[in-house]
Amino acid sequence: MVKIGIIIDKYHLENKVTEFLKYLNTVAEVSLYVEESYFLNYSDLKFDEDLFFVKAKGDLVLSLAKLIERETSIPLINCSKGIWLAFNRFLNSLLLKKAGIPVPDFSLNPIGVLPLFENFIIKNIRDQKNYTFNPKVEERNGNIKVSDERALMEVKGGKEHYEYLYYQEFIKSKWEYKVYSIGENLYFYKQLPILVNPDKMKSRKKIDEIQELREYALLAVKTIDLKIASMDFLQSSEGNFYLTDINSSPNFNYIKDGPKIIGDYLINQAKK
Amino acid sequence: MKIGILSKRTGNFTGKMKNYFEEKGLKVKIYTYKNLVLNDSLLENDFYILKSKKLFFLYAGYYLEAHNIPVIPHTEISFQNKNRIEAHFLLKQAGLLSPQIILGTAKTLKKHLKHSDFPLILKPLMSSGSKGIKIINSLKQINAQEEEVLYLEKIIVGTHYLAYFIGDDICVFEKKPFENEHANVKEIELPNDIKNILIKWKEKYNLLFGHLDMVREDNTGKLFIVDPGTFPEFSNWNCENDAVSLVCNQILNHFKRTKNTIKNNK
């Protein structure tokens, strides 16, 4: 039986992978490495897994992933670099733009210095923790300013006390397009933007493949080095698509048969 | 030629570099937290000096390199020196020894560590130098918020050294354990093994200058690298030539070489 190691945190273990583990346990030998209870000693490690699947993005998770990559030949999905880039908004925007994928204008500014674009959304710089988007919308003189509670927390205090804000140009879009990528396979959905309806699943529907989004999504996962990902796109009034977010740890329960699709993909990718 | 310097401060080594370049007729602008905005306005300079490894200066470095503006030292190597896990692998790949690493939440560490594992040293994961480090002698001293992951290193008991290099010039000092670069140090004759380590490190990653903090273990005589750095203040440098002019000339020569290589490849 194939041996799969799952590197995960408590939040994902308790809330996101019940169905996935139920399926995976029927087809593979599963071992769990949980961030909050794993003792990582760099001088005392032995792994006999055929593949590791990373379903979290905390510091210990990334450190363990780096160790596995550098010290073993065991495949790891997603790789540490991909996870790191995916939660560093500024860096992934930079790389995606350089690769030719349309992303909204963005900048990192010290507090008090506004970006050059008028309509913007302030997002957290590092999207590493497990909490949800909590937007505050202000409309003044016809301009839209959206800020995320997490971004403001980063600036105001706590451990991650920054003096900068990440600004992304706000794209007004009727729909938000969600593309899941599992290996070469893509799954397309659309839903009302979260600012219109915070209950994103209420309006979510499966849609036919959009060729333009397919090209952007495949290039994006190649650029950021992700095997499993989800991507959010918005469409401007001129009809142009913009990639606004990329996530290395998507909730695959939202895809029909998602847990089985992921499980089968991992087994297929395991060390032969 | 226009040079940008990414630095926390405008004085100290940064200020001296600015003066040195300006005396040579070059234009220099220092970017600190107060005036650094990461957008196209940064593209006005020919190259940048990455003096600080703080997150936003690293972001600026990545931004500039993505726009084909040279950054010295390279952003990625500066980031890898700043992140202790990355630094561990850099040292390992160069064939150098570094202390044993342990990570976990406070609860996990308390469950797995034994009395004989102490003393350990607690360090911030993203840091270099002695800032934020703490010696941990017992389980009682391990305290953190529930989900916080702590990074610990096994303490190497022995003689501590601060070793600077700029090009082929090397200055080595004995220093008190866990003190920063600016503390009082004692100059020593350069031991061959330290010289070889510095050459290996410099050549492996094409470094123009930098420093390594190392400890010669009492029991084995082996040298362990406890802290690498890409851009120290060189506050204890006392070799024949002045550190500022050596560093600035290394940077200018490197930029000219890079520019010529780009020209020849076109």
C-alpha cells in the first residue's frame, strides 16, 4: 500500500479534511504530521513515506517541508517555495505579472502614503494564518476603498507589526471566477463577489471551461510552482480577467468528489 | 550613475558609503522605512545596495530584480541568510557545520525535551545576529502562546569568533558568547581552518563581503557556524584598509562586471 504523509495544522485537520482522510485511509497508509504537536528535530529524522501532502502553511510546516525536500527524494505537494510564494501577496503578484498574467495594479506603501490608483483594496501582506477575509467598504467621491481586518491588524500591532500596507487595485466585477487546479486538471466555478454576498457558496455554480482563464491558471501554477491550487479571477467592465488571489491550500470539499480526486492524484504522484 | 541604498538608517555604514560614492561624483539616494514605496519610482536608479535584510527591504530587492535592476548583495542570498532554516541549508551545502535545530510549540517541546537536552538557545526564525536570542536552561523557561512555533538551537560550548571578509581581506576576532557585532572583541591571528571556511563560504555563493559568527567546540575542536550575515556594520574591522572603501569598491567593480557581461551577451 502507498504511504502518504499529511503535513497539516490543527485547524485544517479538524475542519477541512474529514472526507479526504476517510477516503485516503481506504487506499493508502496515512501518517499525520500536525504542526501543533510535531517535534521537529533536524538531527533525528527518518521517513518511509512515498509522498507528502502539505495542507497548511505555518512556520513549522514550511520548515519540515524544506527538510524533506533537501534531505530526501520523497515527492512533496505543494513544495515549500510554492506555499511561501502563494501566501506572500506582494511576491506572487510580482512574479505573476512578470510571467504575463494580468493581475490588478499593486504596491506596498508605508502607512499614510496612498497608492497611485484610486479604487483599491487593502489586503494582508502575508496570508499565512487561518482566518477569513473580513472586509470593510468605504465609498467616497465615487471611489471605492476596501480594507481587510487582517491587513489592519498586521499594521496596528500583534506579533507581525508592519508599517506597510499592501494595496491592490479594486476591480469591479459582476462575478468572481474560481479555478481549482489539481495537476493538469482544472475545475471552473463562479460566484457573486464576497463583497456583494459574503456567503460565497450560496451563489456558487459550476461553469464551462473559459479558455482564457485556463491559460492564465496553468501559467500561474507553473510560475508559483504549485501542483494543487485555487485561483480567484475578477472581470473588469471591459471584459478583461485579472488574477486577484492564489491559494496553495484550497478547500477541495467544494469540488464534486474533491476528496477522492485529490486522494487519487496523490497516489498517482507517489514515489514509484 | 545613480545608486539606491536600502537601509534601516541613513547614518553609520550606510551614511559612510553614501559619502564615499558622492565623493566619486555618483548620485546616491537612501531608502529607509520613511520613504521606501514599492512601485515604479524605484526604477530610476542604476543599481541598489541591499544593506538591510528586513522584510520590506527584501521585498524591494525582489521587486528591483524582477525589473532587471541589479541588487548587491543578491536578494535571495540575503533572504536565505536571514531565515535560519534557509541559512542552515546554505551552510550544509557549503560543507560547513551548524548547530542542531529543534522546532515545536511550547507544549510539544515540553513533552519531548529531556533535562540532558539543555542548555538550548531560542532564536527568532527570521533574524540574524544576537537580536531576540535567549538562552534556555530548563523546561520552565519555555513559554509562548499556544500555537507559536519556537526555533531552538543546541548550544555549542567553546570559543566564539567573529570573522569578517571583504574580497580577499579577512579580519578575525575572539568575542564573548552571544554578544552582537558591536561588542568588544579581541583580534587574533588568522587560524588556517577559519580562513579556509571563509574562502569556501565566499566562493560557494560568490559573496563580495560578509561575516560568519562561529564557535570552536571545546570537546572536538570543530568549528560550527552559528550566524552568517551578508552585510555587517564592520564596526570592529581594523585591517589595514578601510572597510567602507573596500566594500564600496567591491560593489562598484561587481556592478561594472555585471554590466559588461550583460552588454557582451546582447
